[in-house]
Amino acid sequence: MGTDVMIKPALRTAHITYAVRDIAVLAQEVAKTGREMLYLNIGDPNQFDFVTPPHIVAAIHEALKKNYNGYSPSSGIPEAVEAVRKSAGRKGIRNIQDIFITTGASEAIDICLSALVNRGENVLTPSPGYPLYTAILSRLEAVENPYFLDEDNHWQPSLSDIAAKIDEKTRAIVLINPNNPTGSNCSRELLEGLVKLARAHDLVIFADEIYDRLLLDGGQHISIASLDSDLPVITFNGLSKNYIGPGLRIGWGIISGDRERLKEYKEAVNKILRARLCANHPIQYAVKPALEGDQSHLQDMNVRLTQRRDITVEMLNSLPGISCVQPSGAFYAFPRLHIEEDDNLWVRDLIRETGVVVVPGSGFGQAPGTHHFRLVFLPPVEILEKAYRQIAGFMARRSVATTA
Ligand code: PLP
């Protein structure tokens, strides 16, 4: 016989939020009213005028036709692992102890954090940063230990803040480079400072480099693992952004550093990899052609993104009440709102009144007392210009309303 006793979810889910998708619910409601929507909220290039390169799609077709639909080895098919190894070598990553292919970089991040962090231990995460880390740490009953990126220094991580926040329970530092949501790309000097801190305190570095080929202004990306071959670093990357295929759900992790120090950790990662069987098998055949085939889409993408970034920074910085640090990588900007009210409220009103969808800065973390929003400058110029004109009108109406 049934009862009406409520099924209580585990407490570890209580603090899991994902601002990007949460805001989409409100956007859907507004869209139902018939208003024209301008979506600047989701970092998915395929929703705009970016297409997965055809040689990558062909490799997946071929694998499906060949019936490569059984399970693969838990670490991934050898040709994909080898392609990742060579690509890591080209970025100067040495002393590689292991490489594994996963269901998006997200799964690699989840597995690598799960294999390291115990309940009550903490991990330094960038603020602002990508909310997946918060969600996983919450699930592990571990503690997020946010460190600030310095808005006055092109959103570079603040080494003094990191140093001040390391304690005896700190296990790792997450570095998102280029960063989501700020689009900043770390300098060599900064990365060297981070390496020193990690060495001094025996910390692992989780280097999320999912945007490493999306560099504007011809900038250079440095993999932090390439700066110290003994330091334990786990580097994450995948097909989602650089290869315009987030729905392909293929990513990877690269463990590099001193073999002896990493022995037990590597085995722990592999236990989890085996238990979840494997990543999507046929799609893994896209990795080698992606990393070793025609790369011309990157140049094309970076030209278009630079143009869209320039319009974004120029138009937003011309608005009273908004200032925007110029992003140098990825496809995000994190403009500051010089307002008194909560950015959540500001964004919700913006969506309702204008149909422009962005994400509140509080969903990514920000310095106390500051307010921001994140936008994606993937849409074509006409859409961006329209959206920024809407934001200008919204700001003007609001300032009249508050000063009246
Ligand atoms: N890491 C960062 C910084 C991201 O911005 C994203 C997606 O937006 C991911 C990881 C997720 O990557 P994947 O699609 O490979 O799971």
C-alpha cells in the first residue's frame, strides 16, 4: 500500500545551482508571451553560425557505419588517446602519466575531483568561475574555497588571495584558462607564480583549458603543465568549444607530473573510469581527425569572434553604468554593473522587459559588493548590436526611474 511520505532528496544536492540553465527557465516563460528573444546566455557555438568541421562529422559517420557501437576501453580508444598525447606534447606537456577520454570535459573534471577530495577538504576555485566545480564539490561534501580574479588586472588570478586562502585542508587549485566567464588568458608570469604556490603547499593543479585555441588578438596560450614537468597537474580539454561540438560530449584528462607521487591517484582515477565503462564509443573516432586534421575553422572562428568581441566591448563601455574588461579568449564577457541593486534582479527585469537573455554574475561568483552579468558574444554582429541597444534603453529607463 502506498503512503504519502515525501521522498527527501539528499542534503548534498541542496546547494547545487547552475545559473546558465536556471535563467533559461525564465527566458522560456517570456518567449511564450511572443516577445522576440535575443539569447546571449549559453556558450554553445552550434546555436549560432558556427558548424562542426565536416571532416569531424565524417569520421563519426564512418565509425557508426562500421558498427563501432560496442563499449570501448575505459580510458578510450588507443587512436584518440595517442592523438591527445601528441597534442599535449605540442603544448609542451611532459612527464605524462595517464590520458583518458571522457563524456565531455565535465566527466573528466568530476572523476578527477572525486578521486582526490575527501569530505571537509577544500579546493581553491576561481571567482568568477565555471559553476560545475561548485556543483561537484558540493556533491562530494567538500568545501569550495573561492579565490578572486582581479578585475583591475585583466581578470588575472590574484596570487596573494590564493596564498592567503591555502590551509591544511586545501588539496588543489582549479585554474580555468582561458576563463569562463571573463574571457581572460593568463600571463606566463602569473602561471609561474601559481606553480610556485602549488609546489610550496603540495597542491594538485586542475587546469581547465577547454578554450585554449579560442584566442583573440593572436594571443598565445600557455598550458600550466608545460611549465613544470614534476608538478602534479591534470589538464582538461575536449571537442566542445575548440572543435564546435559540445553535444558530441567528448573530452579528456591528462595527468602529468612526478610518477611516484601520482601512482596511487592515477589508480584511483582509473577505478572510477572502469566502473563507468567508457565514453561514447563511436564519437571518440572524431578526436584524431579533430586534433590532427584541418584546423582552418579556428582561424575563421577567431576572426569572427574578435569582431564580435570588439563590438561588445565598445558598445557596452559607451553605456553609463556599465564597464567591461576586454576578453582575450573564449567567447564570454563579464561586464560590471555599477548599480546598487542585486544583479539577479537586474537580469530578470532585463529578460522580462527586453527579451535579452544574459546570466547574473552571482551565478559565477564575484567580489563582495560588485555586480556583473555574463554574456556570450557568439551571435552575429546584428544580433549583438540589437541586444546592446536594448540594454542601453533598459539602463536609461531604469536610471530615470531611480532618480525620479
Ligand atoms: N569547463 C569550462 C570552463 C566550461 O565553460 C565548460 C562548458 O561550458 C566545460 C568545462 C564543459 O565542457 P564539456 O562540454 O566538454 O563537458
